[in-house]
Amino acid sequence: MKMPLLVWGGFCLALMGADALAQAAPGLSVTRLAVQARAGVPDLQCSPAPARPVAPAPVDPDPQEPPDAQEVEAQLSVLQPEREAEPAGAARGAWPQARPGQPLRVAIWGDSHLAAGFFTSELVRLLPWSADQVATQFIGAHMNRPGVRMPWLRKGCIGPNWKHEPAYADAGAAAAPGPALVSLSSSREGASLAWDVRNVSGQADKPQLRLLYQQTSDPVQIAIAVDDGPEQVLALQGAPGPAALELVADAPMSVVRLRLLAGALRWQGMQWPVPESTRLQLDVFGYPGATVAAWQRARPDALASWWRDVGYDLVMLEFGTNEGNVQPFDAQAYAQTLRASVTAWRAQFPQAACVLIGPGDRGILVRRSQKAKPAGRSAKGQQIKPRKAAKPSKGQAAAAAKTGTDLLRFTRVHLEIARLQSQVAAEQGCRFWSMLDAMGGAGGAYRWVGQNPPLMARDLIHFTVPGYQRLAQRFAQDMGWQVERLWPDVR
């Protein structure tokens, strides 16, 4: 088929009418651009950010530390009875299986626990698939945000003048949401993005990919360069809404660069076909600070455009830690937001199996001077052995709970969040799994930070790498994340 040529700014562009990735989804405007790949492309190098002077941190004479075990035990003894955890075998809701000849397609949205990537990386490690049998289809606009790891993107560079806008907090991002419910936005001439799209082994394997964005009523002028070749300039124009610029090369591409020339661009991610050898497609959309409210706020028809050619077998939501950070916690308001958000999420994937993942336990740091007795040495300087926490009397426990720092303030909130998530999951025909239960229940944050190696980070909010791995192992055990259950052909 002869391709029409578009001349803009002295460069010749071939706009393709043939479909390369998949048939354009209804509501998704696709512009196809023929590009030329090159061999021997150097590794992508990001321009260093301007150095900022850093003042030396003053030494804190009274640092914050995890509380003593005795005080934790005293407050645990008067904690209101916890909800009864369901046995692992009583999990409600369907569990997926890969369709014959197809990969198992899984997507998961969440907060910083998911953004770190250690939980999902361990889920992958627990399966017998080789590196070329596990892939992702989407790279979200949450790339390069502090706390975000993207194992399947070899490298990404974000120049100055771009802003991350998450849908849970930004009205513009909610009205025009991308797959990760996060946008990268700029209206500054010369703002640049770049991606090294080679696989984790450093091999070029993608002859086509889509750059996902929101088309505006006014044209957006950009320049595209592939594999350090000359820039091709084009105007993105059409009906406002979800759109994609599909790059189709004559060979696998290595490095793609985008430069904004005029207009306002809301970039929302990247999409590429998964290899035929793929057994597991895992799309991870985690963003630090995110809440489930993004699904309630996001415009449903705009979201649906991304998924019409993607049939997920399993979708998961992992939220709750940031919602529990709002004090005082309003359980009724949270329940309303949760129910509306999960309903909107399920409407996008009505046929997929689904799981809600509740937050882990969270602790509170105290000043060293607040602790009942300094740890380590006696007043005479002699080494003292840690004492096993004795169960206090009811009166002693009540006194500790009333007069000391409330060490279980977040624990009670997270237990309530877990109860509500379990309830909503049942209403939607989904399974529910609790990180807090996997940690052994209330007080888990304090127990895990004392493990060797520690399973909880020193902030008593996040986990260490071994902690995330332990959670993933427990999830696999409780939920049936095993090859013989997920891939019938292996059985």
C-alpha cells in the first residue's frame, strides 16, 4: 500500500494507514509514523539534574526509634478484639487461568508498596518462567518518580519542565486519565522525554510501540528521533481524548526521544506488543502517595479506551496505607470512597478475576527519651540481656495505654480498612488478602523491624526488600499463585 506523505518543517513523514500493534480501540485515536531503526546505538544517557546545595543534617540529640517491646505488649493486651481472619482456603471469588496459547494477563494498581517493585518481582521469581517468558505491555507515566522501579524499562529520561500529575490529586489527570492514572504534563517548548526500549538483556526487540497521550482541541507539535537519527516533526491533532502515536520501524528500535515544540502535552505512557514466548504478562501501576480514590475520580470512558484491546485475566488493587494516614480517620467516608472506586474499577474489567490487597501494619516511632528504659547497658555500664516481655496486669496495661504514646493508632485504622475492604471485595465477587494478617496481625510492624534481617523499614511504614519478598511468598501461598493452578497446560 502506498503511504501518504506529510511534509512539515522540511522533514518528510510517512503516516501509515495499516494497523501494526492491534486494531485501534474504539475511542482511541491512533497516528502511525514510519521510522528507521539503527544498529549499534549507544546506551541512553540522561542529562544530570542541576546540583542543589545540601546542608549537613544536624545531629538529633534525641532521635526517634522503635518503642520497647514491653510497651508494645502492654498496649496490645488491651487492644480491642481483632476481626477474625478468614482461612486461606476460604478466599471468595474466582481465580484465573491462562487461556490456551495465551499468556496469563495480570494488572495491579497500588501505592508505594507496589511502586517499589519488590513485591511483584518476587511473585515473578516464584514462577518457573525464564526472563523471555515474562513481559509487560504498559509503561506508565509514573516513570522516574522517586520510589518507582520499572524492571521492564531499561532506562527513561525526563527533562526539566515536566510535572507528574496523579489522578487521585489532580483534576486534569482525573479528567484525562492514563493507564497508570498518572500523567506527565508540560507546555514548555523544548521539554524532552527519552526511553531506552531495549529488553532487560540490552537487546533491541521492539519494531513497534505506541506513545500514549491525550489529544487536545489545539494541535500539539512534537519532534521524534529514533536511534539517534534525525528528528521528524509532526503535529498531533484530532478530536480531544485518548490517543496514541504508533512508531513502526523497519527493525527493532533501541532509543526513542520526544521533544515538545508547541502546545500542551499530557503524556500517559507507552505500550508495546508482548513476545509470542510470553507466559506471564504483568503490568504494574504503583505510585507513591496514591489512594484508591483515583478510580472514583477518573473519567470512565477515557479509561476504557486503553483497555478495549487488552483482556486481563486477573486485576488487583493494593491501597489503604495513605488513606489511613489522614487523621482523624473517617471510616464512613472511606467506605463510601472505597465502594465507589472499586465499583468503577470493576466496571472496567467485569470479566477478570479480582483481588483487593489490604495494607500492612504500621507503627509509630518514639523519642529515645520517651522510652521506659534505655536499651543496651545498665547504669553501671554492664551489658544487659534483653528481657522477654512479660504480660502486664490489666491495670498496668490500661495505665500504659492511657499515659504513653498511642503505639497502635495506625494499627486500629488499618484493621478497620481491612474489614471494609474485605466487605467490598465480597460485594464485587473479588478475593481479599491482608498484608497485616500476613505479618501476624496487630503489632506486626514492631515485630518485623526487630527481625534479623529486618523485614520492616525504620519508618515502620514501608518494608525492606526481604519484607516485601516475605509478603509475596505468603500471598502466593494463601492465594494459589502457583504454576499448576494458573497454567492448566503445565498441569
